[in-house]
Amino acid sequence: MKFLILAVPLGLLAALLISPYTLVIRGTKKGQNMDFRLQILLWRLGIFRKKFKGADKEKGEEFEFKRLIELARRALIARRDIMDLAGSVLSSINLQRLELTVDVGSDDVAGTAELSGYLWTISALTAGVRNVEIMVRPDFSGDEVNGVLELSLRVTPLKPLLTFLMLLRRRTFREFISGLRSFS
């Protein structure tokens, strides 16, 4: 009976760590309005949903370069650990879908055509990539760049979590993490 009491939560935790999660990121810009939505799905069930509005001008705190320089020093010392973690995170992510629709406008026709051409080049380069669609529509009468970005990723958290826990044994990585907390 004691084994069953311990086995059920451990089995559930293992299932949650092995199961792939789907992250859906959607960003829109229309005029001066910007929205950003993040949704996390597990087994096609929404477990987290958050909508962020475009940020107003920052009030208050001034940025301190001393803290940034100290964090950069710690990151340089722990660069191998950070690269190990980044590689682990990147290897656990699979692109499900990337869809970008951009309406390009600028204050002159030549600027609109030039920016549209650059974006069409990127669109042509990604044309052969599965599940990636980039659509560019020039707006010669408008003077704004508006668009919609939808990104869907499949993430399996077990490998990055185990890598993170293993890296916590190293003093350089722990010092880097403690330096990150100074920015919160």
C-alpha cells in the first residue's frame, strides 16, 4: 500500500515530464496597438493562457550597467554550462508551425518596395521549409508596418530539466543563476 501511495505521484510526474507540451505564441500589431498571447497545451488541453498588451513607456527605475557587466562576467565564466543548457533546450524543441503575415507600408513608395523586397527574399528562402509560411503584402498608401505572427512549438521538458539539475552542481553555473536573480 505504501508503494502505491508513492508510485502514483511519481508516475504522474514522470508522465508530465516525458509528455510533449505545445506552446502557441501569437503576436499582432495593428497601428499603435500590439498584443501578445501565449498558450501552453498538454494533450490538446489548454493548461495556461496569458494575454499581454503592448507595454507603455517604462516608468521609474533606471538601468544599471554595473549589474549587466557583472552578469556578463559571470556568463563568460559559465559559458560552457550555458551552451550545454541551450543545446539541451534547443534539442527538445520542434517547430510545429510558423505563420507570418505582414502588411508593409512606409512614408514613400520606394521604401515600401525596398522593405517588401527584403521580406519577400526571406519568404523565398523559407519556401521549402515545411510548416513555415511567410506572406508579405505591400501597402503603398499606408505608412505603417502591421502584421500577425503565429508560432507553434512542441517542447519536451525532461532533457532540459535534467541538464539544468546536473549543471546546478557546478559552482560557475550557480553563480550565474544567482546573478540572474538580481535582474528580477
